[in-house]
Amino acid sequence: MNGLDVATPKTNGIVKPEGETQPTQSAATEAVRIADGTLRRVESVKTHIHWAGVTILWSVIIGVLLLAAIWLYHLATPDNIHFLTTAQVGNIQTILLSVVGSSFATQAGRSWLNPSGDKDNSNQ
């Protein structure tokens, strides 16, 4: 009944919450086994998702750094030793500008939307 007793004429219309439930024997046994280290949770899916996220993150970071190095190489060297066409260098510039622009927009949005200056709003 949604955790509440029904108001009856005997209780003068006052609804009293139910008492807390007592732990079952299996719950108590499980708590003891977790506390002494003989029982561990299986978190293989969580671990796989974590490592997939880390791998994707570092792949993107390395890709952006490689693109930046190639773009800087094409800026610093003469035209006769370039290995990319002008259109391909333009595409790299577009990608790098998008990365920098989105990072700026994210940071600016955080500071504009959080005028109190709280840095730790990632958990909200």
C-alpha cells in the first residue's frame, strides 16, 4: 500500500508509516561474505564499457593530434614536398576548427550558464 498504513477510525485519521523491514537471512549472509572478501560482484560489463570508452577517447585524442601535426607540417614546409592536396588540407583545417570551436563553445557555455563559478557541476 505504497509503504503507508490506511487511516482508519481507530487511528483518528492519522496515517502511520510501516516499520523498516528486517534483513533476510540470505541478505545477512551475503553482507558477511562481502565484508570478509569471499564474495565479489561481477562487474565485467561495467569494466568492458569503461575500457571501450577509454579506448575511444584516446583514439580521438591521438587522431586529432595527428591531424594537427600533418596540418602544421603543411604550414611549415614548401609546396613541392607536400603530400596532401589543397582540398585535403582544407578538410583538415575544417576538422581542427570544429574541434577547437566545440571545445570553446562547451567551456563558454559552462561558464555562462553557471555564473556562480562552481567548477564541480559535472555530477548534476
